Amino acid sequence: MAYKHLPSFLLAGLAALSTSVYAQGEPADLLEIYNQSLANDAELAAAGASLKANEELPAQGIAGLLPNISMSASTSTNTERNLDSTSNPPFNRTNSYNEHGWAAQLVQPVFRLERWFTYTRAKALSDQAKADYSVAQQDLILRVADAYFAVLRAEDTLTTTISEEKAFKRQLEQAEQRFEVGLIAQTDVHEARAVYDNARVNRIVAENDVEVSLERLRTLTAREHREIGSLDKEMPVVDPAPKVKEEWVNSSLVQNLNILAAREAVRATEETLKLQKAGHAPTVDAVARYNHSVTGNPSLTTTGFDGKQNSSYAGLELSLPIFSGGGTSSRVREATYRLQEAQDKLDSLNRQTSQRARNLFSTVVADVQRISARAQGIISTQSALEATESGYEVGSRNIVDVLNAQRNLYASQRDYLNARYDYILNTLRLKQEAGTLSPQDLSDLNQWISKTDTELLPEL
């Protein structure tokens, strides 16, 4: 599964996810979309591959501290031509012979600081990769919620624009009938037609927005979805808990996954600095060698030596770098600046996270009040429309007033529905900043997702 390396606090709720059943022919709910995204999202898959690649770094680092065994072999054919002047007449004498040999060597590092810090740096980079992967997993939760509720937002907008178009069409038809009997001027008919035509355009745009939002789900899940479950109007809208802003800020500074990843990046940069400084240190290796070779031209040997040689060697080898053209010192300075850069980025991230946590807390609290005000606004605009229509019937209001009142009603309905989605997403963003966002949050939301048509607006 893609969530193999999920931190413990993100594992909450996965039991509920794993038991989700995909009902054939039914709209997908939020958990189904999330499960499909876990298996098919390309960004998460890329982050997982990057994690696995970085998990190989410690093994590569420890390899530099372990013994190294190597072998080599060689063979060659030699041909010599010599002038034999003692013969009468003289002639060239040709001798051919083979030289060959092999060697084996074992090297055990005894003191190599740069290899030790290569290993510790690799461990730090691997830990950083795990933190980055956790960020990607948490980011997927928010991307799924954002894409899912973007579809619902677009569908709700389409629903209201369709209703708006029908209402304006009725107004146009009534205006034309009134004009035919001489009750209103032709100007009112043109006004009603202009508003109706604009409503048609809005409906076309809304239909396209639904298609575009569904494509976002396809990108995440690699599947086509034509219908998804809707949000129940009874979903509770409450202030964030805890209700103290500073508690959210403190949690974000301790648990925010981006901050944890940045801290691991600082640690990896510290290890890099140690690695570069180790370039000034001496190295000590324990070395053992064995050589076997056959050399020389046996036909010319007069002492009985057959040209075979065997030799062995064991000892310690010390190497002390004295001057490397200034390269080591330059790399140390570079690593120092890189460490300062990583620390400054961490400081900046701490401040930005603290700011976002405060802002999102205030936004969610305001969203709760805004939803309540938007619900009341629907009631008010509905009453205003009824009063305007009554005035139009008795001649105290004109058709422009009626059309504006209708527009205000549908706008207030859209504002109410959008406010609910904003509240959900801002709550998830606040939890992400605090480092507590988990699949359980989607599971809790999914309890308010219905696969059947439900009434979206509050009771009037």
C-alpha cells in the first residue's frame, strides 16, 4: 500500500478506510475517492519512489566502512628477436614466452572520518526523505478533499444556476404576456430577456465547471467518476477544538510535518559540513595483499630460476592530505553557507507556519459565523423577493426590482453552500498546519456524505 511509511498519528482511521466497500453503480463517497487516490495518485507514487531511493543511502554509506576485497589478473605474450652473430652465416633468433599473474587485496578502513560522516549524512537524508513522504501523504488528504468538494461546489452552483435560469425564463414569459395585453412597456421585456440570456450563459459556464472539477478527480484516482455523494445539510458546524488559538500555534510548531522535514534537512546539512571538514583528516587502512606472477624468459635462465614469484604483504597505511589546491577548504565554506541557508529556511518556515495557524484559526471561527449569517441571508432574500413580487403585482415595483431580488436569492444560496465548503477545507488546512490531519478526518467527514439526493439548503 502507498501508506506503508505513514507516521503513527496518520494511521488513525485507516481501519475504517480499509473496510470501505465500493458499491457498483453507486456514486463514490469521500473515502472511496481517497482509497483510489492512495493507489493511483502519481504525485504520491513519485514521493514513494523517492523515499525508497533515499532509503538505500545508509547501506551505501555503511559500505564505505566495511572491508573491501578485490582481485586482478593479467596475461601477456612477449616475442623477442635477437641476432645470433656466432653462427655462420649469422641469423635472427626468435623467442616467444608468456607472462601472467594475479593478485588479491583486502582493505579494511581503520580511521576514515569522511566515510563515517558519509554514513551519518546518509542516515539523515533517509530520515528527511521519510519526513518528506509523510508531507506528501498528508498533502494527498487535503488534495482529495479539495478536489471532492470542488465537484460538489460546482454541482451546487450548477443546480442554483439551472433554477435561476428557469425562474428568469418564467419572468420573461410573464413579461411577454403582460406586454401583449399592454400592462408593461417593451423595455421591461428587454430587461427580462437580457437577464434570462445572462442566466443561460451562467448555466453553460457552470456545466463546464462540473466537467473540469470531475477531471481533477480523474487525475487523482485514474478513474472516471460521473457522480459522487453529496454533503448532508445536517453536518454540524462548530468552532475548532481546542478553542484557544495559541494551542493550535504551539501544536503547529511542534508537529507540523513541513517543519519536521525542514529540521531533518538542517541535520543532513550539519552532517554534510562534518563530511567536508573530514577532508582535512588523515586516513588509516589495514591492508593485506597477495601476488602471484610468472615473468621473464625461461629459455635464457642459467640459474635455474623458473620466473615464478609469490609475495604477500600485511600492514597499516597512513595517508595525510597536505594541500589539495584549496578545494577542501572551499567545500567546507560552501557547506557552512548551506547550513546557514537551511537554518534560515527553518526559521522562516516556523514563522510562516505560526502565521498560517493563527490566520486559519481565525478564518474557521469566522466561517462558523459566516455560515449562520448566510443561512439567515437566504431567509431574508426570500422574504425580500416575495415582497418585491407582491409590489410588482400592484404596480409599486417594476420588473427590474423583481429580477434583482431573484438574483439576490440565488446568490445568497450559492454563498451559503460555498461557505460550508470553505469551512470544511479551512478546518482541514488548520489541522494540516497543526500536524494533526489524518485519514480519520476524512472518515469523520464521510459520515455526512450521502449517496442519495439530499436537500442542500437550510429550512426556510
